[in-house]
Amino acid sequence: MRRAFSLALTVILFPVLLSAQQSTVVEEIAARVNNAIITRTDYQQAREQMIAEVRQQAGVNAGTVIAQRDKDVLRDLIDQQLLLQKGQDLGITADVELVKRLDEIRKQMNAGSMDDLEKLAKEQGVSFEDFKQKIRNGLITQQVIGREVGSRIQISNADLEKYYKEHQAELERPEQVRLSEVLVAPLPGQNKEPDEIQLGAAETMANELLKKLRAGESFEDVARKYSNGPTAQQGGDLGYFRRGMLAKELEDKTFNLKSGELSDVIRTKQGFVILKVTDHQAAGIAPMNSMLPQLQDMIYMQRVQPALRTYLTKLREDAFVDVRQGYIDTGASPNASKPIYTTAASSPEVVGKSKKKKKRMLLF
């Protein structure tokens, strides 16, 4: 559970909460973004977290990926601040979404209450308030991107047809099945393997559930009510499996079933399981009409990143961004105003043609 909590913390959207404004310790400033500052500590924390994420996800290619992403660490921190400040301008607080997301995490961590989730955070040495703020920041930036960038990406039928024709190799897929399960586990005595009586009771229960399912009861409802598997709250959904991903016995049984068909009761190490094939996809390229949502997502992802970069460049040009010597913002715009420093003041002044349109001025 502790490892899962740490992983949940690692993968939540943006890499680091800018903590400099809560700190009373004066330290090196890496960059200023309007009235916010990014410290050397913020930069180092973001870099360390990026490296940890890449090593966990990229495997043998981690070194190459780290080298590629290392130069963009400060850029990403500046991007985050610009998006958070835009969210403030738009009145986005993400209060409702934060409550929902925290409850989802609580369920994933098998925590009975928010107090239990907070205890898990403390056990990992994580400030629960910082944890919540990271989630809020991610939700705000998501909403800003969706409203300001994503909503402006238009995908026509012609776009879908063109993409489908030009990406046939990418769209080709192996045979796969999507499975759902109802697992009936025996109830073993304390520190003991289940005995024959317990195994028999579990098998009987599984066969009774199979009768209900074959009589037309909802598989999702039965899974939520009776399954002992970890997927019970998702209606038993296990996701997609290609050939070679399942044990031979399970593969032979499930790949011979059509969409909507049920397996018999199958004995496994965990107990007795009933499997349903909710989708059985043949090898090859599916008809375009059956792939429309997938095609839309592919085109969207192809277009959103360059559109987002253009948007962030515009935000930079309308803001005050001061990157200190020794640091590099790879997202800097050549049209942004340049700060200058005078001997009479320790704070920079903004000069350049865009000075008049600055929405924020430094207060320090």
C-alpha cells in the first residue's frame, strides 16, 4: 500500500509543487514568473522526480529519455506557473474535482476515510496539504488546457479519413479479448490454507452465480455484489489481453469465446473465477467506423502538443518571465520583454515593446 501511495504521488500530473512562497528560507532564485518565484530547490526537486519517473517507466532506455527531458525541467516549471496563473484569471478553483479525485485515490489505496489517507501520506513523509495542492494544481492546469487549447482543436470527417488511410500500419492490431471476472475466493482459517469444506463452499457459490449470469443477470452487478477480486468495484473489468498474456488454460478457454459469452467456473490459485468476454477483436485493421473515438484521440494528441506550445509561448509574451543566469528556459519566446537590472534597484524592470500589455507587475 505504501509503495502504491508513493506511485500515486509520483504520477499525478505536474512534477512539483512550487514551495518557495511558503518558505521563510532565502535561497537562490532560478526564475520569476510574474509574482511567483521558482527556486533552485524547486528546480532540483522537479529534476529528481523526472529522473525517478523515467527510470520507472522507460527501463533500458531511461538514460536517453532523461537526457532529452533534462533540458526542459525549468521550462515545465515555468509552464506550470503560467497555466496556474491563467487559471486564476479564469476563476478556476477545481474545488469539486479535487474532492472527487481525492476520493478516487482513497479507494485505490483501500483507505477507509480521508483521515486514513492522510495517515498514509504521513507514513511516507509527505505533507498531505502539499499532496492535495499538487492534485489541485494538476486539475487546474488540465482545465485551462482543455478550455484554452483543447476546445479549439477541430477534427473533421475528412481528417479522420485521411488519418485512417495514412496510418494503416499503426492501426493494425493483434487478436485480443477484453475480459471481466467474478472471483469467488474461499475463506481460509487464520494462517492456514483453505480446507476442502471451504473450497467446496466457494465452488458451489461460483456455480450458483454462473446460473444467475446465464439466466440474464447483469455481470457488472454480480461482480460488484459478490466478487472477491480487486476489480469488483469496476464491475469486474480486467481490460484487454493479447495471445500469450494469459495462462495457457485461460487463453484456450477465453479466445474460443465470442463477445458476450461466459466461461465455465474455472479453478485458479485465488479461488473460482467466471470470465466474460466483453469484446473479442480479430487480428488486422478494424473498420474505420468502429474506430472513430480512437482516431479522434490520436489526432487530438497529435495536435494538442504543438497547439499548447504555441499557447504557452503567447502566455510568456504577455507575462513577466525572468530566468536567472545559469538556467535555461527552452520555451522562451524571442518576442518576450527582456528584464534589465540597474544599480539603483535589486528588482528587474521590464523593457521592450510589450511593456504596456503586461497584466502583472512584480510586487517585490
